[in-house]
Amino acid sequence: MAEYGISMGQQVAVVWDSHSPPEALQSLVQNIQAAVGVEGHVSVENVNQLLQSSHKESSFDVILSGMVPGSSTAHSTEVLAEIARILKPGGRVLLKEVVTTETINSNKLKARAKLPAALTLSGLIDVKELQKETLTSEQARSIQERLGLQGEELLSVQMEGKKPNFEVGSSSQLRLSFAKKPIAAEKPAVDPSAAKLWTLSANDMNDDDVDLLDSDELLDPEDLKKPDPASLKAPSCKEAGKRKACKNCTCGLAEELEQEKRSAQPKSACGNCYLGDAFRCASCPYRGMPAFKPGEKILLNENSLHDA
């Protein structure tokens, strides 16, 4: 069956309809069986029973539909999808269908221009028209009477399509090429003789030609003077009315404020002068005065000082 591209050992399905002559169907099946040999297999299915068949997906290498002489198979969307399902990846479909020359599909037949799109939507690729035949007046009248058509020109078109080389839902690992990182350049080798020029040994330190410098000789008289504490204070510490040391103060303002705070408080030998006479010593300069809060400044008159 060179005309159909069938070779030895292939699995072939022949789809026929009720209008196919039995003798023509039997002759076609015998010719295909002789082409595939004992290693191949030929399956015959009626187009109206194809959707109920138990064929597994990817079962056939070649499917012939409507190729029996005298048939007038009309392939619905469901039939084309089933043909694509049971066809092996890379397999071929050869079908023949009666179409109209109109650009718009009729209720019963497809338009010739719409047939390739129907095969493509079913999942086939490389769809092409192989040949067309004008029906005889008897064949056209028979089909028009059966389908209830009037005044439409009919053609018999043979189409071919292939299934992609993958199954629906299959997956494949992608091989991605990533740019290799450039190899870091190796450090140039150092000449051993050149490296010795920069080494300094203990014997070189004892050499009379080596002059050692005293670090104190590098200081000027100005560097040895003690800086003025006021010059060490930050500009914000010198502002008028601001007497608050910064956190982690290093200019001496914190110590200065602490010293002023201590000198402002009254000095007491026993530490009880602010509690009142019941707690004061006999020589306390605050005797006879009311108790006061710690740190409160107390003014004494001259008579009190003389009495003390």
C-alpha cells in the first residue's frame, strides 16, 4: 500500500461508515493486511461506534477514515478528537470527506475551507489537502437526498495530518545551558630571587648601616604642651545657658557639673543637719532652724554664726 504510506509491521485502523460497500471494505482490508504482514495488525471500526471502542491511546501508526470507495463519512469534532487520541505520536491520518464549496458550514457538511482547521483543532499537525474529486451527478444526488441539501456543489476531499511527536499530558526535562563563570586568573608566580629583596632578617637589624629613629624625636615642642580643657569641649557645650553634659562626655563638663553639685550641698559631719534639732549635734550651725530638704540652700545670719 505505497499509496497510503503503509509499511511492514505497522498497526493500522480502518474507519468505515454504513454507506461503504462491503466488497470494497473487504478488498481494502485485505490489501492493507498484505502490506503490514504477520507482524502488523489491521483493526476495522465503524465511525458511529468509534467513540465506544476500547482502543488505548497511541495504538495505531496509520488511520484510514472514509477511504473505502463509495463512502461518505462526515467526521464530527468528537470523532476527529478520538482519532487523534488513538494515533501514536508521529502517526499519520488519511481521511476523505464530502464537503461543500460554500465558505460557511452547512448543517450537515463542512465547508472545504473549514476542514483543515477542524483537523488542526483536533490536535493534528502538518495538515494538508492531497486531492479533490468532483462527485458524479448520481453520487451528489444521493447525498443531497439523504442529507436534505439543495443546490449545493459537493466535492470529495482527501486530507492528511500527523500527530506531534509527544503525547498529550506528557512531560520532558528541559536542558538549560547556563553560562559558566569565568575562571579567576591565577596569581602570577613570584620570582624567588625578587622576593628575597624584600625580606628583613635579624642579622639585618644588627647591621651598623641600619638607622633606627626614636619616636620622641618626631614630636615638636608644641606637641608636648598640654591642651586647654576649654578647647576640648564641643561647640554645643560652650553655648550660653546650657549646662548639661552629653552622653559619654569626654570634654570634662560632666566632672565639672558633678563638682559644682557637691559644693552646693551643705556639709555635715553627722549627715543629720537637715532633719531638725532632735537629730543635730550640739555644735551644729543649723540648730534652732527648721528642718529642710536635702540639697536645699540654707542662709544663716551673722548672729547664728557667732552663736555657733
